[in-house]
Amino acid sequence: MRTAGQSLPVSLLRAARPKQWMKNVLVAAAPGAAGVLGQRRVLEHTALAFVAFCLVASGTYLLNDVRDIESDRRHPTKQRRPIAAGDVPEGLAIVVGIIVIAAGLAVGVAVNWKFSVVLGVYMAITVAYTVRLKHVTVVDIAAVASGYVIRAVAGGVAVPVPISEWFLIVAAAGSLFMVAGKRHGEHLDLGDRECELLRTAGSLHDLGKIGVRDDILNKPGPLTDEEWEIMRRHPDIGADMLAQHSALAQVAPLVRHHHERWDGSGYPAGLKGDVIPFGARILSVADSFDTITGTRLYRRSLMTPIEGVEDISRRAGHWRERDDCRTHWQCASLRQCASSGQTP
């Protein structure tokens, strides 16, 4: 039975998850970083790329909800989704889903053939996730994270603009934070809105490094005091950029403070204790883990995943609250991934 006061078109639109379209803004990352987003042709291709990803993603949501209809009906919150609630007939959802996906792929071809290939890869991974991968531990994390990286790469291919190694590293690290935010949110029983903020902040946490010189970002040795001063500006740069957009304004504080520490020794504001936004504290844990276990252009990883978890645990009380049960879940989640030799 359809929800009172909602027409079928409105229910169908809700099932297409328009709120999730914000993720596809990542297609503007590469042309934005290259400083060409203001050019008319570039803006047109970027807009088409955004539309193509929105269509393909929405079509996939419809098909996914049909497939998961029984489990969604048993879920305390997912049971309110339009298809699970009976607001949208299953047959209609399947037909519309296929049509929308086909339309998205057609838009992709209109951009250029290379972009359509990248979009096809995204579609293949998304379908595989819906059918199988979301039920496979660790692999499900990689599949979801890859979607963000593919969006960022697709934006560069659509224009096209060269994609640097550093851009790929930032995009990959961002995908880690997105998944970390999602997983921690599930452990902490955060609402959908809070989880979405964490995912978005994770993807954009190092956006401000666009304003840091490459010779500083890629320097193999220790940074000088002057270079550190420049590097420490990147959270403010990124947060200021996000704060200018109403849809991303709530993400800005998480990006601005993800380098703060519980004991006040962090930057840029030197916040201490509970004054630090909780979402920023979660990103801080993921950032620390990625820094000490990840590979950089100028060095190999400093620690194994297990060593990284132990190092983060030893810093409890300095970087985050020692007795906070949420910290326990943060470390436990990382430890589970580390025990299998995988990053989260």
C-alpha cells in the first residue's frame, strides 16, 4: 500500500535516491584541480558526466532494492524504502531501472568513448556488488571504495585532463576514509545522515592539498618549519572551499578538524577533548592508519596493518579519549581488517 499523500512518481523518485547524487560531484575533482572547470566545453562535459553517473547509480539502486526487498522489509529503517514498503511495484522498478541505466550509458557515449568505458567499469562493479560482492567481507569494502575512485578518474577522462599520481593517491585515500566512515557509523549506530556526512567528509578530507605545492607534498625527507606551516593550511583551505557550498557546509567542520588531537596538540585550531567534532575524530583515526601503513610516492609503508593498529592503540589518551567506547569500536574495526592483512 502506497504511503499516504505520496504519488507514484514521487515514490519512484525517492527510490532513485536523489540525495545520493551528491557523490557524483566527484567528477568535477580532476578538472577543478586542473583549473579548467570554468571553460565552457569542460563544464558541459563535466555536467554530462555527472548526469551519466546519476542515471546509472539511480537505476542500480532500483534494481538493488528489488533484489533486497525481503531483507529490507525485515530491517527497522530500510522497510520504509518505497519498493520495500510497496509504494513502487517491483515490475515497474525493474523496467524503470533498466531504462535509466541505458540512458546513463547513452549519455556516457555522448561524452566520449573513453569515459563510456570508465562508466561501464563502474556499472560492472556496481552490478557485481549488488549480486555478490556486498556479501563478501573485505571485498565489499574494496568494491564500494572503488566507486569513489572511478568517479574521480572519470571526471578527468571526460574532459579530458591529465591525471597525476598524486591525484590518484588522494582519491584512493579518500575512498578509504569514506568506507571507514561508513563502517564506524554502522558500529556506532549512527543515523543515515551522520553516516553520509562521514562518507562525504572522508572523500573530501584532503581537498585542501590542491593549495599545497607538489614539491612539498612529494618531498622524500622531513619538511622544514616553513614547509610544515604551508602543509598545515590544507584543512582550512579544503574546509573553506566546502563551506561555500550549502550542500557541503556541514562537512566543512569535519574536514577542518581531522588533524586535531585529543590532547590539543593537533592543528589547525589546537582543539582539545570533546570540542573536536566526533566525525573529525573518526577521520583522524583513519588518517593515522593510512599514513603509517600506506605507500607514498617517496617511501614504502612504515608499518604493517597489525603494527599500525597497535601504534594507534598506544596513543589512546593523547590523540583520542582513552575510555570512550567509540574509540574501542574504531580500533576493533581496524584490528579485524588488520588480522586478515587488509586495510579497511
